[in-house]
Amino acid sequence: MADQSVHPSLKPAPEDVPFVLNGKEVVGKKGETIITVAAREGVYIPHYCWHPSLSVAGNCRLCLVEVHMPNPRADNKPTPLPKPAIACQTPVVPGMHVFTESELAKDCQSGMMEFLLVNHPLDCPICDRGGECMLQRYSMEYGTGHARMVDKKRKFKKPQADPLIDIERNRCIMCTRCVRFCDEVAGEHVMGVFARGADNYIGTFGQGPVSNILSGNVIDICPVGCLTSRPFRFKARVWELVQTQSTSVWDASGAKVTYWTRSNQLYRTTPPSRKYHETYTINEDTAEFIDNITRFGSDFPAHEDRWEESRVRIGEGLVPAAFREAVRQAARGLTRVREQHGPDALAVLVSPRATMEEGYLAAKFARTVIGTGNVDWRMSFQTAEASDAAALAFSHASGDLEDGFDAVVLVNGDYLHQAPVFAMQVKEYARLNEKPLILIGHHHDAYFAPHASWQLHCRPGETAHVLELLALAVRGNDNAKDQLSAITGAQAEELDKLLQLLGHAHRKGLLIQSLEDMNGANLPQDVPALLGLKSALGEAWDYIPVLRDRNAFGLYAAGAQPGRLPGAEGAVRKAWGLGESAALPVDSGVPARLLAEKIEAGEIKGLLCLGADILHNAPERERLVAALDKLEFFAVTDLFRSEITEKADVFFAAASHLERDGTYCDLEGNLARLVEALPPAGGSRPDWEVLAGIAKEMDGRGFDYSSVAQVFDEMIRLVAPDFAGSFKALMLKGPRNDLTIKDPGGARTRGPEYNPGDYRIDGAHFRWKADPLPTPEKASPAPERQELNEGEFLVTWGEHVQGSDYHLDRASIARLLKMAPTAEMNPEDAYRLGLEDGDRAVVHTGSDSIEVVVKVRRGPAPGVLYIPSGLGDARFAGLSAAPLARLEAVEAGKEAAPAG
Amino acid sequence: MLIEFMKGFTVAGRHLVRYLTGKGSVTFEYPEVRREQPPFFRGRHRLQRYQDGLERCVGCALCAAVCPSEAIYLEARENTPDNRVSAGERYAEIYQIHMLRCIFCGFCEEACPENAIIMGPSYELALYKRTDFIMNKEDMLDSPEKGFGDYHEYDPYISHVTEESDREAMGDPWERTGS
């Protein structure tokens, strides 16, 4: 039995503390504060600075309550404390009596409200927070209704620090929620309190921007109108907007969001709103944070490039056509190619942003109507082998963050920028519950590094070897332990502790692996190596692969890829109306990654692409675009006019994520419903209608769907046979449903009420257990290490979610936020080269060179440079794994040296 | 019955004498002569300005929120140093009132925190086309040439209905109840 000296998480559970809250006997845990227990018991104590996800500051003083303590000198009779106590800071003590609604407590609340309003400008008519402001609400509920302040109010100059967040310091009540959020949750110390006394104010260091990807959440958690959204600034008042509870189209973590719309336009995106006094309002105490891409990047359908009607090619040009006509043309084109070249000359591509229903219909369409296995979504991988490794990873995936974990191992990856909310949840759970974080690989996410209990660094290409050695060491191989110590530079006793902990975390462990192209060609080795470690660690360890593509797991489950059917073959044949002998191509099929090659070779002659973003974001974009000219028939559904849609023979105007219903699956296997927030613009149609239309035109049977709910019900019976429920019954549970309700308070909402756990179809339903891979008896030979000269680095890269993306480039975040390319390096290297955080440098890779801003983080291993691709001019797509690079510092004030 | 006839003709005769002598006529030669409205009359909306010409309206949309017939639509924008329209940070770029929907309840002037919208004395609201009934900001905004001396403060209890005007209109309440 490992003890607390191995890791602080291995401590005994805290004991119960019984006490009295407003005359009711309640039980808290030792170390908990009054406000936490009260919130759990349903007693609301007003608060500004306290937030369930943040540390305690105790500076707003609004949560003052009356406390009576057992007095040992008076026979343990409860005696009033001499002063009221703040509920957010005072720990619960056995036998204490707490009064939150006594005369004294009410007096304290109204007095504090008057204090907080002393310098508040009361410009509510102008303020964007008006209508959902905690200060307004508490003034009505706890305030006195008048002020005795007659002097002039304090005034600050307005800084223009951040392109996305507007700071209005006059309104600030100094709760420091934003400062603590940036420090603790976002993991970047960028905001602070400046000056003293009555003059103190909130700001960013050096007047710089709040550059973090989670920074937008300070807008929601700010209890007043000090921090407001710039894209939403003065666009509308919150009570005019219709709220739709839906899910993010960006974040593979499956973040749930509220879309706020009015007159066919999206105004803002926030975390789910909450019910308050018969109306729905923003949730200031939310723990369901969302990333900036979801928050400021969901408005791309409103871009001026949008094509709102279907088009068909007549001669050289695309001319607008009725939807039925476009469907007929597409069916005719696909039939012609199939008759001339056979079914395998046709391919169906599905965007990773397609819903599960669309993926399912694409799989059904390709396999039954066309008769080919060429249906795929896996375009973002560096190689076709890597995309096969992803399929292997998905077949072993299990586990859910909601169940918590006792230890977590993260292998290589920029998780914060691939699945921001997932990364935040992992880090927050580990940080708040003091669970050990173990990082392995050549690049560790700098977001996790400060909280890591163990970091095992290695060079690019050695990750699989390290994982194999670790699996052997877990099985008690001392030789492997020594080799591990040699290759990672970890001390022997630290490794002993780690092995002790891994052996001890029998309750629940989590292995997380990024399937991004950062690892490039190494993915086919890394995935089996980590699965080998999983089998060495035992049944209690779960495995979650992380991919940036929003609905990757859902499309995998829906069978929209070669080698995968949506369910057991017999059931699928029955559902699709195929006899035992009818052809059902499963294993044959061209991976999407080889599409350009196959088109060039003349093997693929016709293409139906659902969502052109898959082609735009492909690693070999130029080659693909050029290859499209060789196609005999090309039909595409998309939102925007682009060089790819110009090449189409038939173009279908697609409904955006705001304009269609559907189901997304996140990387933990939980379902979230995409809800139609706006009517489809112009003549645009959702992709499932396009597919069903073409299928019917091509005499396909079983495509008579009248709504997406029918597709879901058919699909879910195959994907998860044990799943009892239907689209309507389950997804529209709760008081909110598809009808727009006008609440007495004025807020209009629609969409499902999300209750955690309702939509989980993992475990017995969804995930079928694959046989664990055996741990090899011997580790594969260690790759040879390259000698690095002074200033030389091995470059590793990841696709930055804030970087270039076909859809994201058309959102307001791309217009407002321009990010310079960065390069992360280990403090060791930075010290040797005399570089500091924020210095400029030039990276030369082969013939290319790029100027970057140096970030000194504990993420990359020594000798490794991490460059997020997509920021500025940084384009690394298509490069081989870990090229050698030379780094030159640029002296301040000088221009960068020319490329060479 | 004759007495009743006499009484009736006496009233008519009194008014005839009044009319002929030009003293105390109760009717007006309407298009040429207009009746003066009481100060609390709720007629056509006006958007007021400050003395320096800046608009009072900051586009807070409280009028639109309170309007029971949903007759008001507005969109706000941010003031810039080059284009300063109102005194606050925001101003109403679009401000429309649908006069066919308006029921002249006066909630908008009551809700306005800036005293920007006020219901004026004008009641001649007939137009030929339905679309003309959507009044834009320009139709309601006080023109700068008009001068801003007649700024009209909304306060139903003090400025509009003063004690004197109240007594003139209603008589002395104490006298009427006789206590």
C-alpha cells in the first residue's frame, strides 16, 4: 500500500462535520466552507468573489453570515461570534449554527451592497451586462435602494488591451474572479490587480492582451459589466435574444453551449444558461467553461461568401438551380460514373463536422446505393497508416471524465489547443482533487506541465520505446526501469515512486493520447505501445484518444469509414434491407488520406463531398485541389463560395451548424444534440436531406426519411443496441423543448435541458471491448539519437486550433485576433541560448525560415522545439516528422535575417 | 312640457349669443385654429437632444422591452471619436416606432432612463401609406435648428401636473369632498 509520501492524493477521505444551517441539521466534510455546503444543500448565499471553480479570495464580503459557535466555557451552548463571518472562507466546525437570513446577515448584505455601489457608475442603460448583471440583481434582492454617497465617483481611463474582451474599469467591484480564473483555470498569469486602496484596478500586465484560449470565460464570470465581449458589444440587449441550448461545432470535448439569436442572426455564444426566477439567464457560477473558438468562432455562417442556393454546372459556370434539379443532376452524374467505371470509382467524403446522422447516411448511401466502401472522414492525418492507427485507438477507447480518475497519464500533445475544454477538465480535476498528472513524450502540453507530478521527457520518435519500457517496468522488469531512467533522465527513486503509484491507482486510471499529426509518422507505433501499457496496468485503466475533429468518434461509430459498419453485420444487413448474399463492402475502401493519389492514378472518377472544409483543411490541400480537375463528376455541399466549390459540377448549399438538427459525439463517447437555432438561410438544406434525396433519385431503398429524428432512431439501434430511447424522447427531455417558450421573465429558450449522464451511451451500449493488446516481452530497440549542435532543434508541430481553418477564417475571431507564430522551448535550452520568454527568433528548417516569438515552457523536451502550425505563416502540414531546425535569436529592434 | 322646451331653447340661445358675441365659444375652426393640449397629453413621440446637440438616447432598448405592443425596434452602435452621436458610449443607429401598433400608453417615456423619448402634443397622425407609419429616428428626432429650449422632462407627478394645473383641471379636491 502506497502512502501519502508517494503522492498527496493517497490520503484518507475527510471526516464528516455535522452542523446546523438555518435551523436544519446538515453534514459537511472537514475542510469545506460554509458556502460550499450551503450551495449543496440548496441554501443560496449571495456572493461576488466566490466561484465554485476558483480559489477563495474573500474580498467582496457579501456572503457575511451570522455564526454561533459552541462555547466550551458555557457548557458548549452556541454563542454568537463577536463579528459576522464570511461564508466563503469560514470552514465548517462540528456543532456550529449558521444563520444566512437573520437580521444581522441581511443588514450586512445591504450594507455591503451600498459599499460596492459607492464607485459604481450606474451606467446600466449603456452597459452590455444590463439585464444579466449580478450587481443589478443583488441590488433588487439585498440592496437598500438608495445611496448616501454624494461625492464624485472614481474614474479610470479605458485601456484597449484585448481584441476580444472589453475592459471598463469604472464598473469593477474588485472581486478578482478574472485574475483568479486566468491564474488557476486558464493557467496563464496575465491579469492582475494594480495600485492600492481606492485606486486599485484590474488590468493585464504590460497592457497586453489576455491571450489564452480560455480567456473569454472571464466575460461570463465577471459579476458586473467590467469585462464584456467585443464582438457582441452593443449589438443587442440580452433580454431580446432567443436562447438555444445546443453544442459546440468546434470543440471535440463536446462543450455544451447556448446560442443567443435574434432575427435570423447569431449574436453570441456562451456556456449553457441557467434557470433563474422563471427565466433563463447567463450562469456566472458556471463550471462549464467554453473556449474562445467556440465563443467567438461560431458565427462563420453569417460571412458574406455564403452561397444560399444550390447550383449546377452549365457549360463553364455554376448557375443557381432548384434543390430538386440539383439532386437530379447529382444522381445522374453519380450513376453515369458508376456505370462507366464501376462503383469503386466513386468516393464519398464526410466532413469531421458532419453529424452522426449524416455520417450514418453517407455510410449507408455509399455501401447500398453506390456499392462501394469508399466512405471516409479521416483527412487530417499525416499518413494513411496514422489514420488506421486512429481506428485502432477508437476501438479501444473507454472511460469518461465525469467518473473522475485517480491518476492520469498524458502522452505527447498540445491538448489545450486540440480539445480545450477536455484539457481544462482533466487539469482542473487533477488540480482540485490533488490527483497525479503524469506526462510522457517529446512534447508535453505546457498547460499541464506546471501541475505535473512526473514528467518523462524523450526525443521525437522515442515515445513508443518509452511506453514499452514503462509497460515492462510496471510488470516488474528492473532492467527496463534502468533503461527508462537512462533515456528520460528521470531519477531512479522518482521512477520507483511513479511505478508504485501506477500500481496503486487500481481504483481508476486514465490514459490519454493525442492522435494529432504532431506525432506524424510515429502514431502507428505510439498507439499500440500505449495500449500495451494499458493492458499491463490492468482493467481499471481507461483509454481516451484525443482528436481535434469535432465528431471524429461519432463518425467512427456511425460507420463512415472503411472497415467499419455502424453495428453488427447481421443487424446492419437487416436494417438496410440486404439479404445474406447481397454485397456489403466493408473492408475495401480508399482511406481519405490517399484520395489525391487515387484521383491522380485515375482510380477515383467521381466524388461526393459532404462539407468542403474537409478538402480545405487537408494536409495536402494544393495537391487535392489540383487533382479535383481530373474528376469526371464532383458534387459538394458547402456554405461558402471557394475555389473548390467553383470546380464542382453540382453544388448544394448546406445548412450550417446553427441551422440543422443532429447529434454530435464527443471524444468521451457522450452525445450532445445540435439544435436548430435559426431557419436555414435561403435555399440551403442539411446534408442528410441531400443524401436522402440523391439516394431516392438513384432508386435506393430505405431512404424515406422525413426528419433527422428518424435517421437517429434507425442509427442508434445499430450503433448502441441496448440504448433504450429515441431522439425525441431522450433529447427533448425536460421543461425546455423545441417549441419557443416565452417565459414570464422575458427570456425565450429552446433546446434540450441537459442533465449530465442523460446522453451517455458509452460503456455497455456504445463501446465494445476490443481484446487488449499483449504487452511485449521485450521493448523494441531504441532509435538512435541524433547529435544536436548549438542552436539546433528537432521541430515538432501541432495544428493550432486558433490557427488557420476554412470555417474559422470566416468567423469574427479571425477578423479580430491576429496571432503571431510562436515556438515553445524547454527552459534548459533557453538558458543555454540566453533567450527569454517573449524574445524573437528565426527558425530555419531546410529551405524555409520563419520568425517566431519564443515561449519558454516546461512542455517540450530538451532539444525539441514546438511550433503550433496555422498561426501566422507557420505551415508545417506535409512535412516529415521532426525535421532538424536551426534557431537564431533576433536582437530587439533588428529586422529578421533573410531566409537561407 | 312647455317648460322643458323653454329650458332647452334657453341653452341653445345662450350658446348662440356667446357665439355671436365671440366670447366663450367651445368649438374651434380646427385646421386654422388648434386646441392646446394638456402637458401630460400622449401624442406623437419625440426624441430629444442635449443642449449641445448630442442625442439623449443611448439605445438601451428599455422602451422596446417595456412596449406592450412591441412597436419599437432599435439597433445600437458604439460612438467613435469621429462619429459622436450621443452623450454615452452607445447610440441608437436604427430607431423605429410602428405607429399603427402603438397604443400611446406612454410606457416608453416612463421607462426611458435618459429622458430621451417623450410623447409630444402632436396628434395629427393620419397618413396615406401603411409603410409610412413606421417612423424612423429622423422623423422623431428634434431638429438642431429647433433649439433645445423646450426640453421636456418626463415626470408625471412634478413637472407636468403641477399643483396649479391640477387644481385648474380638476378643481380643489378639498373643496369637492367638502371636508
